[in-house]
Amino acid sequence: MWVTEVLPSTGERVDAATPEGRAWLADRYAPAADAWVRLNMITSLTGSAVGPDGTSDTLTNRADRAILGVIRAGADAVVVGAQTVRAEGYVLPRRSRLVVVSRAGDLAGHRLEPAADGPEDQALLLLPPDAPIPRPVPGVTIVRVTLDDGRMPVPGILSALADRGIRRIVCEGGPSLAGQFAAADVVDEYCITTAPRLVPSAGPFLPLADAVDTTPAGVLVDDDGFSYLRLRRR
């Protein structure tokens, strides 16, 4: 599970499976500010966010999962859309909260099992004011966010989380929610894994209506041909 740093061009290599390798990655992926919004996505070479089985499991590999763990560990919360929670079978992150953005509060098929020693709000379910209260789920706290043009606006989402002291955010999509974060111009850093896979694509992993002005902050590659790009907003 070796990764090599090519930008900056140090050529340093680490084994992401070791404690030393994870510490090295944590240094590279350390948030640059107390309030930091990241977008973390994986894409095939054809722009798909999912593999042949309809989930990201068939795109990812061990190094990507190790980097995902490092990114999550540096965040106060992981933000994801309810449809992605259902499709991907999300579980609660070990080192941060899970924030689910939902229009209707449907968590059917979820695997959000709270840890006995975890915080009271291990999982937050963001709902609009008019959504009915879903069946209670242990460990899930409901937070209401006012709608704007039929959607929960990204600034409103971030404000609701900041009120709870949650300021370091990583949004993991899916594509629709990721596109909303990009369009709101709130993403400080884009962390994009490119998998060396050619699979059918129903649409881009990050749908954009306008260009986003960024500059590369770092690139890693692994021995399986995956690349890990970090882009900072200018």
C-alpha cells in the first residue's frame, strides 16, 4: 500500500498501512485553518463516482481508504446526502460525526449504529422545517435548516453546523450535494482520487455550471495507478 509524493516533487514514499505512513499522510492532509471545508470524492477515468456495482466500493482501494480515514480524522464531521447514505451503506465514522442532508428524512437501509461511548450527536440529520419527523433512530439528532428555493442552502448547512461547534467539514457527496458545495464557493480544498478504471458514467462525479479557480496543493500516486490530488481554492 505504498504511495509516492509527486507534487511537491519530493519523491518520498510511505507505506500507508503503517502507523508511520498514516502519520505522514496526516501531516500532508492537515486542515490549514480552524474552519476548513473539504470536498472528498473519487472518480473513474470516465468521470463516474461509482463502479460497476453502483457504489464506490468497486472504485476504491486500500490506499484510498487509508487516505479517507486520515481526512475524516481531521474533520469535525462528514457531510453526505441521504441517497448516498442508503446506496453506500454508510456507517458512523470512528473519529468524527456524520451529517446526513435529507429532504424527507428517509434513512431506510442505514447502518448508523451509535457507539456506546460516543457523543450524543454522533449523527445529525439535517431536515427542512416542513419535513415530517422520521422514526426515531438511536444516536441521530435532527437539525432543521431553512429552505431557499426548495433546497437547504449550503451556507445554511454550514451555519447550522457552526452553531454546534462543527467547523471542519468534509463533504463526501454524492455528486448533487458536491456540486451544490462547489457552486456555493465554500470549498477550501478539493481532495480528488482518480481510479484507473474505465466504467460507464451516468454523469460527472462533480457537476459544475461554472469554472472553479483552484491551484494544486499536492499530488500522491500509489502502486496501483491511483492518484490523489489536492486542489486549493485561490
